[in-house]
Amino acid sequence: MAKEVGHKVREGSTYGNLGNAYQSLGDFKTAIAHNERHLKIAKELGDKTGEGFAYCNLGNAYKGLGDFKTAIDYHDRHLKNAKEMDDRAGEGRAYGNLGNAYQGLGDFKKAIQYYELDLKIAKEVGDRAGEGQSYGNLGNAYESLGDFKKAIEYLELDLEIAKEVGDKAGEGRAYGNLGNAYDGLRYFQTAIDYHERQLKIAKELDDKAGEGAGYCNLGNACYRLGDYRKATDYQERALTIAKEVGDKIGQERAVGAFFFYYF
């Protein structure tokens, strides 16, 4: 319809929405194709807001492909765009996405620097949900550095805000991340308790990917406790769900766990 009536702005934003939908399905190449069309139209029209969204979405799609350097390039363009427009919320998103890309590259210290900038802006603009997400990202980065106690401090703040704003999906993610951090401290029973809470919420929300991640995390914690039968059962459930929803990363994670358990 947008093409029919010659509504170029709507045409561009629709390409962007299609890109996001394909990204949610894990089809990152199709997502990139749609987002590139959005970017082209936004540039033709001088639509700086649309251009910024396209850069952001392209960065996230390339991150999904594991091409973190290209992702960083697009998020840098988004950041420049946001600063030019004095868009503080967009600037914060760009910092958070840059942190995610550097986290993917394994540069956890640089990721932390960007997450702290994202957190600062979230507090400045009163974005409680964004603040919680920043705490969660910081927690994951510190966990990657092996600083599990500091990770738990940030993840508990993430959990507190998720409950406050009624974000059940965020609450579930926080439980899963806390479980992983306690697993790193070798508090395996505490880790299992958190992963069971994560799994319960994923089932309530019919979040199959979250459910699969919960089973995978439970399997790993049970394995470390020496309960190999339970560990195997949980990983089999995780693998079944990952295949069911076409979650390639989930499949790799479950198969990797089996390989670790038995070889």
C-alpha cells in the first residue's frame, strides 16, 4: 500500500519492520536486505531519524551473524547520527549496542566502558527499563571477566528493576544470568534455584527460546553437582526445543554440552 500511494517514508519504515521480524526469526541475511532498503530510502529522503534506526538495526543483524566488526561500524554510524540530532535516548541505545558487539568480540573491558555510558544516559532520561538492561549487560560483562561477585551485584539491580516495571521477560533473563554467575562461584544449588525460576517464567510467557536456555543452564548446573542423569535429561529437552524453533545457537549449545559431558 505504501508503494501504491507513493508514501516513501512508510515504505522505508515497513522495510525496517520487516527486517526486525526476520531478525527475530534468526534470518539475519534477509533482515539485512530489508534494513539496507530502509537505509537507502531514508538517505534519499534526508530522513535522519529513519537513517539512525536503519544503522541500529543493521548493526544488530550483523551481530546476529557473528560479524561483530561490521556491527561496530554500523553502531558507530548510529551513535554519530544520534549525537548530530541530540537524541540522548538513541545515543544510549548506540552505546549499549556497541557494548554488546565488543562483548561478542571478547573485549569485555571495552564493553563495560560502553555499558557504563549507556547506564549514565538511561539514568539521565529516567528510563528505568533501560537502566535495568544496562545493569544486566554490566553483570554479564563482569561475569565474562570472572568477577562473579560484582556480576551478581549488577544482576540483582537488573532483577529489582525488572520486577518494579513489570517486565516478566527481563525478570526471567535476570534469573538466568544470576544462575550462571552463582554457577561460576560454584554455588550450584543456588544456581539451580535461579534457573528453575527462569524456566518457570519462560513457560508462563510461552518463550520457547527462553525455556530451552533454562533447560540448558539447569543441565550444566546439575552436571557440576554430579547428577549426570538429570543433566542429560535437561540437555535433551533443550536440544528438542532448539530444533523445534529453529534456534541454531541453542542447538550448538546443547550439542556442545553433550560433547563436554561425555568426551
